[in-house]
Amino acid sequence: MPGMPQIMNVVTSLVVPVAVLLGFVMLNAAYLSYMERKVLAHMQARLGPMRTGWHGLLQPIADGLKFMMKEDIIPAKADKWVFRIAPLIMLAMAFGAIVVIPFGPPTNFYGLIPRMVPLSVSNLNIGVLFILAFASVGTYGVIMAGWASNNKYSLMGGFRSAAQMISYEIPMAFAIITVVLMAGSLNLSEIVNAQKDRWFIAALPVGPVAFFLYLFAGIAETNRVPFDLPEAESELVAGYFTEYSGIRFALFFMAEYISMMVVSLLASIMFLGGWLPVQILPHTLGHVAPIVWINQRLTAIPPTLWLFAKLYFFIFFYMWLRATLPRYRYDQLMTLSWKFLLPLSLGTLLVAAGMKQMGWL
């Protein structure tokens, strides 16, 4: 039987980090829905939620309570067990992917604790591969929801999602492998440390191209506008979750927002230096007194806040796209991936490999 010290060690090293991360992620997912409603409202000259709390700040809590109290309806001819577990699979895979993402360098919280602790649940050496694997399995949740609902609109949404995710996973993987080549590691912390001198988005010519390839494919992977064909309301009612209600309906939304966080965090870590601060012209005019003063102030900001700033910038970009762009036709969606993004991503990877071999990266 393990002794009390061993049990406490497991609790402090695993249970507490997972609980803190779960609380942070769930609270963020809830309030990202509020943020999206507010951003879209102001872009459309509206106010958005205003009645539940000051400026509607309690709206996500009210929505959560409403979903929990609503009846959980399961269609009579649905495959009930598959219908029940599909949203859980999507949520579990989305949360599992975020477990290996570091939110900053090891810290002792400014001396509040006696030792340095990592700001991630698990710092895997194959973190990038782990995230890609979980993202791929999450596709099964969508397919299972579409199949189990016994609804033609849900089934079509599931088929669309399967085709879309398979199509866009390939260019996204090539863009990520390009970053792995530049960093020489699959470890996310080491990828950030490799950008101390130069962020990978500035690694010409492959950095900007890989960044935009990843961004396009990441938006498509999360089924967001203009790639939201699996849940196109004007065509498929609500797509693969047409028949869902109550808390299971809410789980799909939570999984979508957590997936947006994963894509945004990866974009920040792989291309924008993660928790590394912005530097104003450090290599050209970095010795000029005003620029030195600005750089010192920027460096004084805690690293985790830099990562959060980049995360919420990408989240805002997601919402900006939704307020601005129309939805692609399905043939346009497939054409963009197979005829443009796939050849471009493969060419970018080959160029990056050649530059790495020549010592130019």
C-alpha cells in the first residue's frame, strides 16, 4: 500500500494541475461564448447580452444553468449509446490536447513556493505528435454524432466533417512539420526556446507561408467560418448536432471553443514565440534610448501574460472572420485544400528541409 507521502506527491504533481487546468479551460470556454456574442454584436452595431449582470457578464453562467435544467432528448430511433458518448469524446479529445501545452517557463510564482514548477500538466518530448493524434480522434465524435442521430441532416454534417478534417489535416501537419524542422524538436517548450533570436513567422521565406497554411487549416479543423460546412445552418439545420439538446448540446459548444484555444495556443507557440515578449527593433535600433526603455518595459511583463495576449488575439481573429466572411461552397472547400494548400504545404516543407540541410535555418 502506498504511504501518505506518495499519495500526496501524486495529488500535488498530477491531480492539482489537471484540476486547475480543467477549471481554467472550462471557464474560458464559457466566457469565450460571451466574448463572441459581444464582438459580433458590436461589429453589427448591436449591444449583445446586457441583462444578466453588468453588461451581461453573468450570461454564460445563466446559459450553463439553463442547459443543465433542460430535458435531454434522445430520438426514438437513435443509436442511444453512441449518441450519448459522441459529445464526451469530442470534449475529452479537445481537453486532452491542451494538457501538453506549456503556458510559460517553469516558475516559483515570484517566491511563493519553494521550488520551480512547470506550467503544463505534462511536458512531453513528442507534444506536437500527441496533439495531432488527439485532434484526429476528435473527428470520430463528430462522425458518431451524425451517424447515431438517425437524421439525414446530421449524417450529412458528419460526412462533411470527416471529409473536411481529413483534407485539412494534411496541409496543417506539413506546416507543423516545417516548424519542427526549424526548431529541431517536437517538444513545445523547446520550440519556444528556439525562437529567442527570431520568431519562426519571420524565418523567410518558409515562416510566413507555413503560418498562413497552419492558420487556414486550423480554422477548417475547428469547423469555423468560412469553413463551417459540417454545421451549416442554412443547409443542414445545425449539422451533426441537430438532434442534441440540453447538456449534450452544450458539450459540443465547449469542445469547439476548447479546440479554438488549442489551435490558437499552437499558433502562438510555433510562430509567434509563445511566452517570449515582443521586442521593438532589437537588432537594428535596439541601442537607441527610447527603444531600450520600451523593450525593458515589455520584457518586465510576465511571460504567461504574453502567451495569453497572443491566444486572445487569435480568438478575436476567429470571431472577426465570422462577422466578415461568407461560407464557402463545398466544392470550393475541397478545391482549396487539395489543389492549393496541399501542394503549397508540401513545397514549403521541401524548401525548409533544403534550407535546414544547407544551414540557412
